[in-house]
Amino acid sequence: MGPGFIPRRRAIFWGMARLGCSRLVMVHFNDIVAPGALATGLSVNGKKPLFQKIAQLAAAAYRLDADVVSEALFERERLGSTGFGGGVAIPHAKIPGLERMSGVVVLLDPPIMFDAVDEAPVDIVFGLLSPVDSGAEHLKTLARVSRYLRDDANVARLRGANSTEALHALLAGGESRDAA
């Protein structure tokens, strides 16, 4: 097996992405979500403080400018809500200077209103940050995250995570049953 090979059992995210090399490899959630980019039991009173918290987590985990991240998330959200129902939102934006797909996962308590399509409050937020030139890669990764979060069993497992360690463990191994 050559460099960059990820065994099938670890290639759980089923999407393809460039990871700083010239060949494509499978992406695992832990390849895009750093342990420091997780929060559980977060209490915020709206989208603005949520996006600021996502930006702070991203700044610490990925060495990004928090102001740039929060502004990019706000700009994208102005185009339309990223709350897609079932208590889930996937705010996403392209970030100047970012070299690879990066994620921030936040579990809110209590849930907040998010202008979701079903008008239900949101308690699971997967912030997806992409390089400016990611194009199709951004869309494919967004689709994969969306597919994972549309599954009621996955959402129930995430809601049951009571610590960032438990959330990290779920992201490390919870996607495999959705690989089809």
C-alpha cells in the first residue's frame, strides 16, 4: 500500500478530497474535524453568537482568523438558511487562506431557532469550512455531511454525546454504516 492509503474501515466518509498531496484519498470525518473543533452543551441565543463560537473553535483548531470565519459564515447565511430540518444545520463557507476542508461540530443545549426549512429549532451544527478554490470538492463534502446528518440513527447518536470525547469517538467511527 502506498503513502496516503487509508484502509477501507477508516475510509468511512466515502467522499474524495485532496489532502495536500497530488493524489485523491478517501476522507474520514476525523480528517476534517479536529478534536479541538468540537463543543457539546453549548448555550447561545442565536445565529450570530453561534457563528462567533464556531469561528473561535475554528481559529483555535485550524489557526484561522475568527473574524474572517464568522463573516464568511454570515455572508453565506444571508443567501439562505443552512438549517435543513430535523434539528440540524450545516453552515458552510469558503475561507481565504484555508488549505484543506475543515469542520466544526457543535451540539447546542438548548436548541436555537435557525430559520430551518421545517421551522424546528436546531441543536446539531456541523460547520464546514472549505478552501476558496475547492469548487466541486466543497459540494461533494457538503453532500456527504448532509447525507450522514439526514439519517435519524446518526442524529440520535450525536444527540447522545455528552462530551467532546464522546462526540469525537462517534465521528471517528460512526459513519461506516452509511457508506453505501
